[in-house]
Amino acid sequence: MTSLSEARTFNSSYNPTYIPVAVFLGGTGGIAASTAELLSRYTNGKLHVIIAGRNRVDGARVLESLVKPLEHQTPTSELLREFVFCDASSLTSVHNAGEAISKLLTERLPDSKPRINFLVFSAPYFNLTSSSETVDGLDRQLVMRYYHRFKMTHELMPLLRVARDEGQDAKVLSILASGFNASFDSNDFGFKNLGVFGQYTKAFRTAFASAAYMDIIIEEFASRERGISFTNLYPGVVRTAQWDWVFQGHWLFTPFRQFLDLFLNSMSVEDSAEWVLFSLLDAKPEGKGFYRRGEHGEEYNPGEFDSHARKVVREQLFDHSILETRAEELVGSFP
């Protein structure tokens, strides 16, 4: 486990020779917003940031809160600080957001190649009791917790490759859950053939299967995209607005707040962001190229990721995800 002071020291040592490009999907609040703010602080404001989400007002607030560089070092007018609308529950919206991000980077980084150094996902969703379908006809929980992350990563991969080929950081991080050994049917990744009785447990099963899918798919991405790192992270219990909302439903819940915070070892959004940023920056593309991490940046055992059986499941999930999300790499003016 990495201590908070160790994470801060490590993060503060980040000093790239270029201006990084960071894209945060779901970055209009909570952990991702705080991570964006931290990264701008540690880079002294020399950071291009794109926030993708549904709430433009909150997105603008996050962008405005980012540290700005000294004018004589990097004029603010030369920095890319933009909001892109993205509804993570709609794969069409995810695709359109990817195209908008690609266009922004192509048009607004004239002195350097369009690229992405950091791609971070944090759109929250968790439902153990009921399931529903999205406009795409897919399970909402799988879309929110897995499919949209896969699609955006796959479609923006050319921009990550540019960063890698330039000798820069090229890192993907998903804030979700990690290390769960959930059961699923590799012949029915989408949980479409459950039968009448299986529908009653669908929400519970997709909640944990989606986390397992992320653990699996980062292995497959890492095996295909050498030189780019992929991380799936469990943030623990963080005192975000969503956590506050749990206790605002009824006054009877209020007395249990402090007890649960203590019992579950909850942390502030700011502290969580330090460990998230540490996990992002510490992910090395060499070696296996993927990381499963816990709330304090600790790395989980990768297991038998190189076994034949695991490789088969990885490839099956990848092919299934391509088909279900209709994912295609974006074509642009990339090398």
C-alpha cells in the first residue's frame, strides 16, 4: 500500500518536457474532477484538458478551477480547456463525443500532433436491484460500467498511439472496481439469455460482471497495444456527492453516516484523487502493461493472465465488445 504522503511526493515529481493532453470522461464532479485539478496543479497549469460529461455547467466549473500557467511561460490562449457533451448511457453519444474530442485535438494543437496522454473514465452507476435497457437495446448497467469505456478507448486508440510513438505518456485508467471474481457465461457476455428466473438476479450479476470485464479487457488491450498502459482501479468508499445523497433520502439515515464512514474507512475526494493520480502516473507500459489497483494505489495480484484459458476469454470478450458497441477506430489526420 502506498501512503498518502508517498503518493503526494510521487505525484509532485511529475515534470514532463511537453504539455500533456488529459481527457476525463465523467469528469464533471467527484474523483475525476479532483484528479484533473490535482494534475493541473502538479504540472503548474501546463496541461491540456477535455472534460466529457452531461452537465456543461459543472464541466465549465471544473475547467475554470484548473490551475493556469504563468502567462510568460505558456499563454492561457494556447491551452486547450474544453467541455464535450457525452451521455455514457448512449453509445451514439459516446461515438459523437469521441469524434468531437478528435476534432478539437486536431484543430487546437496546431504546433504538435493530435494525441491523448491520459484517458480517464469515472462515470458512476451501480444498481443491485433492477435492470433496464438503454436506447441501444443493451443492459444499462453493462453500458455504464463497461461498454462505453471499451468503445471510447478503442475508438480513441489512434490518439493514444501518437503519444506513445512520440515517446510520451500514453495511459488509460478506469475508476470502477477491480479484483472481483464474478461469474459470467462467456457465451452470453451481454446477459441476454437468462430466462425468466435469471432476470431477478440480473442487476446483481451485471454489477459485478462489469467490473470483471474491465479487469479482463485491460489485459487484452495491453497485449495488443504495447507501450500503452491500462489500469482498472477500485477507489473504495469516497465521500462524493453521490455518497452524501445516500444519506439524504430520509432523516433516519443521518445518524448512521459517521458510523459508516468510520466502519468503511471512507476518504475525502481530495485524498482519493491523490491515489488515483498516483495509480495513473505509476502505471508503466513495460512488462505486462496493465494494472489492477485498490483504493490506496496497491496493485492486486495479476493472476494467471498469460494462461491459454485466460487468453481465450480475453479474445472472446474483445470480439463481443466490438460487435455490441459497433466500435471502430476513429480515422483522422494521425500519423
